Amino acid sequence: MKIYQVGGAVRDKILGVEPNDVDYVVVGSTVDEMKHNGFIEVGKGFPVFLHPATKEEYALARKEIKIGNKHTDFEFAFTPEITLKEDLERRDFTCNAIAYDELSGEYIDYFGGKKDIENKILRHINAEHFVEDPLRVLRLCRFAAQLDFTPDSKTLELCKYMVASGMLEYLTYERVWAEVLKAMKSKAFCRFVELAHEIGALKVIMPEVDVLWQVPEKIQFHPEGNSGEHTLNALKAAPNASAMVKFGILLHDVGKALTPKEELPSHKMHEVRGQELVYQVCHRLKTPNRYREFAGMACKQHMKFHSIPEMKPKSLYNLAAAMILGHNCYVDEYIEVCRADFLTTPEAQELKAQQIFEQSSQKLRQACSIINQIKAQDMPKFDELPKDDKFKELLREYKISIIREKLFRTRS
């Protein structure tokens, strides 16, 4: 039995990054021997074990045999005769196919992974094995975002071939969402979107976003020239935002796309019709409800932010109330989406526009705070009020009156 560290942990060690998880491959062993040594078997399709003390994952060296079109359609061979090189060769990219011997401190690098890490290149190992797993197309986009690596030209062409051949159609959308979510947690999620569009993968997983590159923008508002590039720049403006905020930015303008009844794209009321497309994306990807609700709200409401300085108390109340989804208030996240959108415009360079944006942000936060803090019991003569169907409207009017009193004092 011989044990090696493998996968992303080894890559991260070479990059000088602290790995989140450490995985091991075991060469020359069997299921019975692993169990005899106290390892706990947890794998279903192939033998994966948990270390009895550290609970880290140990997998027997294996070969994979493709038996169908789906991402999971593999049979596995894991006999003691399978070598470390054979196990590493089935992996996706050279940077992820390096083994590390903890006892000797030696890196085992059969495919030039260390050099590719040094040059920040994503390169496939074996084209025949690579095309067997269509998820690797999205992993290429995700690693490009996470690691700031550039795909090798041959690897890029191979991914384009896989997309054009319809291989992504066999992916489950749970796995697609998992890759998108991991990418959104990186600072350069825009790179994932950009590369997925270039390869053609975005058209498969999120056609509502991919079509935005065909939607022209007025240069005076968005110098990028089209809604796809505008979306990329908005994402670039929010590198440290949460995954949920980035998802809201990604989908905030999907309503600008051409509809079947239109001869030309129309931006009119795009925030309203975009909400349905957001829900369409979320249904397909099976996103968590909070992502669906937030992205839908951000899409529908993002244009109203610019009108906050002119809003009357009732309109400000309505916008602030829209920030409350379930038991959570997403006003800060909503402002982040609007800020990313704002930062792509020429006026974002003007001090006056920046001041107005911050004033609007503060006013909206204050309105949300009032709505959250005021309870029904705070209403004058609460005990005497009838608790009928009109009670909610009375509470709403009371909150609007407080917003008027506290935030509109200077108005006549």
C-alpha cells in the first residue's frame, strides 16, 4: 500500500494557498485491507474511505470506463494493479493531476502540471478521457475564474467541440448549479461567464443571459455597446460581493432580450418582463429559493433606485417593502446590485452622481429600518382599532406616515 495526496490540495500547495480539503489516493490496496486498517467505507460507485481519525477522504486508485452519455455513466476498476499514473491520467487538467508523497516530500508530476501552474495554464491531460465527462467544460470556466488561469488553445477548442456536439445536454442541472455557485464565490466570476459565452456553454445552461450579447445598448448609458458586455462589466465591479449578489447582477438585465413578438430589442419595462425570465433560469437550475427570490426582486426593482431622490413617501415605502423577502431584509444586497450597475455608466465618474447614489442608498436603508422596527402595537390607539381586513392597510399607512415625518421633513 502506498498513499499520496492528490487533486486540488496539491495544486494549492504549489500555489502557496491553504487548501480547504485534502484528498488521498491509495495505490496497491484493496477494500478489505482498507477496512482492516480501520478506514470507513463511504463510496457507492467506487471505494472511498474516511480516515478513522482525521476523517479525510482516501480513494483506491482506479480507472474509469465510460458506459453512457451522462456525467455519472461510468464503471470503475480499482484493482491493486492500477498504477498512480493510470489514476492521475483520468483527471481533468494537468494542474490537478500531480501527486505528493508526504513521507518523502516528493511531487510526482507525469504530465507537466507544475510547469502549467507556473505559467497559469489550464491544459487537458488526455483528450479521449477528457471528452467523456461534459462537466469538465464548466470546470474549465470555473477554474479560470478561481485560479486566474488561461485555457490552453487546444483545450479551449476541445471544449468548443464538446459543446457543439451536444454533450452538455446530458448534464444534470444540479451539477451545473454546483459549478456556477462555486464560480460565483470567486472574485472573478465574470471570467466564468465570459469564457462560458466564448465556448458556447452559456447558451446551453443560461440562454437568457447568453442572448444579451445580441442586445445593443445606447453608448451614452453603457459604452460597452451591448447588454452582455455590460453584464460582464457590472460583475467586474463587484469582485467581493456575495454569490447571491453576483447572481442578481448576472440576471438584472435579462429582460432586455428580444421577445418573439418584437422585431427589435426593447429596453422598455425590461425590469418587469425580466422577472419571469429570472424565475425561468432558477427553475431550470434548481437554485435555492432565496437566490430565486432575491434575483427576481433585484431584476424587477433595480431601475427604481435611480428615482429615489424624486420619490414620494408612498413610493419609497413600496420600494423598501420589496426588500423584505420572508424574514430577511435584502436592502444592502439590492444596493450592491444597483451599485455594480451604476459603476458601468459614464456618470459614475462624476462626484455629484456618486453623492446622489450614496444619499439614495442611505434613504432606502432608513426606510427599510422604519418598516422593520415599527410594530402594530406602536400605532396610536392600537387597542381600539378593529382587527379586520383593513388593519394591514392601516398599519401600512402608519408606516408611510413615519417615513414621511422622518425622511421628508424638508418638504413643504
